Amino acid sequence: MTPNGFPPHTASRTFRDRREAGRALAEQLIHYRDRDDVLVFGLARGGVPVAWEVAAALRAPLDVFLVRKLGVPRWSELAMGALASGGCVVMNDDVVASLGITDEQVREVIDSEAAELARRENAYRGGRPPADPAGKVAILVDDGIATGASMLAAVRALRAGRPGAAPTSIVVAVPVGPPSTCHVLALEADDLVCVTMPPGFEAVGQVYADFHQVSDDEVRETLASPTR
């Protein structure tokens, strides 16, 4: 980290796949290794294989953290916000206002995505309760960030957890992201680690040779593999 708390720009680099990106990320988090107060969360779905490599290198427990994009009605690819595990909602008020989206429309999308989030929580954990971040250093890992909406929702959801269940600190850890988004998240998290911030950032996938869509089965299998 630089003196102002924001990580320095790093030279552009590429990764063979999410696993290699996770190992590169773990190298920058090695000071968290062998601590009994560290808990790694992988944002489903693409962040889970990255997070497994981080958790294995740090010899820390791993759990999944779910964030669902809240798509604009009839234009679902455009995000108007995000919903995270625990029910935390982060809205992009500018998008909602500019498109004239009503409160009823917002509620319908939230209800729909909440149902899918609950389904995935159960599918990935198989009934196991979520890991308790209380008193822990929570490391939130994804395969990369673009707008940062999903990661922002995850950070705020952890901070707004039930009384007495908040982590002592939150670390955002990603292999790639644009400098502008990393700066915003660095202000929200207690620490931010980003392996590469390409000056010509276009999309997360640009730094991966293999950027296949991670399946539910891959998430379950990864979570079932011990990290220590």
C-alpha cells in the first residue's frame, strides 16, 4: 500500500486462468498466512476458484459470498444495483432516477433476485450455515472488478451484519480492476489488493486466457475441497 492507503499501479499482466490469478493474488496477501482470525470469502461464482487458491495459500477457511445484480426492468444487463448475502441492497440512484424506475419495479426485481440468491445459498452450502465473520479479518475475493457494484454490496453487507457479527476488518482482493473502481473500493474497505490495473481496462476477461463461465457444480466442488 502507498502512504495514502491506495495501492500503487502495477504493470499489466495476464493469467492463464482463475487458479493462476488466485495464486498471484495470494502472494500479495501472504502476511495473512497462518492467522486464526482470517476468513476468506469467494464471490460466486467466478470468485470462488480464485478464493480457493488464496485460502489454501493462507491456510485459512473458505466460504462463498453471494451477490446478485439488480437488472433494470426489460434491460436486465444494465445494473441498477446489487443484492448481497444477508439482504443488503446497494442501489445506483442515478440509474434509477434517469430511467424513471418506480419503487414497485425495484421491489419486484429485489424479490426475484432474493429468491435466486436463497436458492444458490442452499445449493452451494448444502444446508451448512454461513461462516461467521465476527471478530475476523474478512478477505473478499472475486475474479476481477469492473463497475465494482457487486464487491461494494459485499463490503457493505459484511459491515451491516447482525449486531456483534461484524468482522474486525474487510480486505478486498482481486486480480484485476480499473484504477477508478479500485480507488472507490479502497475508500470503503480497510485494505485493497489488486494484482494488476491495466491503463486500458475494458473488461475483467481481458487478462485471462481461460475465462469460462463457472458453473454451480464447479462452485460446489471447489467449496468441498479442503484449504488446510
